[in-house]
Amino acid sequence: MPAVSGLLAEGLRRLGSAAEARTLLGHAAGVEPSRLALLTEVADDAAGAYATLLERRAAGEPVQYLTGLAWFRTVEVAVAPGVFIPRPETEVMTGWAIDRLVGLPGEPVVVELCAGSGAISAAIAAERPGCRQYAVELSTAACRLAERNLAGTGVALAEGDMADAFPDLDGTVDLVIANPPYIPLEAWEHVAADVRTHEPELALFSGADGLDALKVVARVAARLLRPGGWVCAEHAEVQSESVVGVFAGAGAFTQVADHTDYNDRPRYVTAVRATKLAG
Ligand SMILES: C[S@@+](CC[C@H](N)C(=O)[O-])C[C@H]1O[C@@H](n2cnc3c(N)ncnc32)[C@H](O)[C@@H]1O
């Protein structure tokens, strides 16, 4: 039976990442990566499965698609090819939203637009239980996965276009959160080849300047939120000024502010629904 140390050394050599090698060997051997240190050897079939995973990872497949799992804040979610992999950048915005909700009494109403795998909604349900939560997603593949990830959380998931989502909630929602597609189509060639090849276009690109979906988020948030309710929406690091402009120009928000992510890069806009609409 092959030695764990040799397999990990081979993984590091192939991938240049000890963490990825451990994740893939743990997955192949059916043990938590942290428990590999307790093993000296793995079975031949696990070593064979690991060799295949190394091959696929070296060819550019994201680790999360290979293991079928991703961590997002306090929750582990299922991921699959065809569905966007939740990113660490989004954890900071989600934390901002959870902080607002923790400060509200009772059963705040929360809507997530562009839910993907459902990671944001799952984290909110775990970290601020007792909200009345809704989520909408356009892609059927993502919806099927979000159904799994949100099972037992009470989040009401709708498959469809965010533009028309939840008209019954108009004017009643406490917080709207969204990580929409925001990469400009013209930036296609600057997107990492692994991302372009493996993650769905619907999750990544949104019009020539990347702002199409964010404009819809601003419109839908203005419709759904009660006066004083919050919206937060993720954007690309170069879109800080333009996205603040979208929300400030919507005639529906006050306190429009931009925030940074873990790497101190501009990453999400927040705003408060005004009591009176401009114009
Ligand atoms: C960047 S991904 C974010 C997914 C998830 N919220 C996350 O952070 O991991 C954007 C998601 O928006 C979805 N989407 C794109 N256009 C949409 C629309 N008009 N209405 C609802 N969802 C949409 C995509 O299918 C994709 O799942």
C-alpha cells in the first residue's frame, strides 16, 4: 500500500500546493484531510483515485468540483460543475448582512438575489436563525443544488429571473443581498482560464460594462425593501465608483457606501432604502 507521505509529496510536486494535495488525498481516501497525519498508508484503490484527481486538478479543474464541496463562512455546501463556486470575498459582505440582522428583533425578512448554490442564504440561516428567508436563482442546475444546500433551513427558494422575484413581498423586506454576475463581457480574456472553462457564463458575465445585473439588483431592492431596509451587493474591484453611482442614482437609497473584502479591495456596496423616492 502506498505511503501517505510519498503521495502528498507527489501532489505538492504536481500542484505546487500542499493544501490542495491534502484535500484531494483526503477525499480519495474518504478521511478528513486533517486526519491524514494519523495514517501511514492508504489502500491501492484510494491511491489510484488520488492519481486521477491530481491529473484533473493539474489540467485546471477547480478543487471544489473534484471534491463536490466548498466551505462558506460556517457552512459546508455541495458544489458541482455548472454552478458557481462560492468565494471567500463574498463571506465579508455576508458578515455585514448578518451583523445588520443580528441587530434586528423578531423575524426579519431577507431576500437573496442570484442565489447560486445557496451558500449565502445557508450561512445567514446558520448564523442568524429565525429570519424569514427567500432566495431566487435563474439557473436550473444551480437551483437543484441550492435545494439540497438549503434543505431544512426554511429558506423559500424560487427558480426564475430576479427582476420579477417575490412581488408579494414588495415594500416589506428588511434586507436584500446579492452576489450577481458582474464581469464585463469585454474583460473575457482577462478572466482566469480555469474559471472561464469550468464555471458557468451566466454566473460570471453581465453586459459590456458588467453592470447589467447590478442595475437590476438596485431596481429590485428598491421595490422589495421597506423604508429603512438594507441592500448589499458584490461587485468587481474596479467597479466601486460605477456601482455606487448605480445605487446613488436609483432615486431610492440613502447612505450609499462601498466596502472592501479580506484583501482590502473594493468589493461590495451597501445602501438604505429611502423613506421617499426621488423624482
Ligand atoms: C456570481 S454567482 C453567485 C452565486 C452565489 N450567490 C454565490 O455567491 O456563490 C451569480 C448567480 O446569479 C445567477 N443569475 C444570473 N442572472 C440571474 C437573474 N437574472 N436572476 C436570477 N439569478 C441570476 C447565476 O446563475 C449565478 O448562479
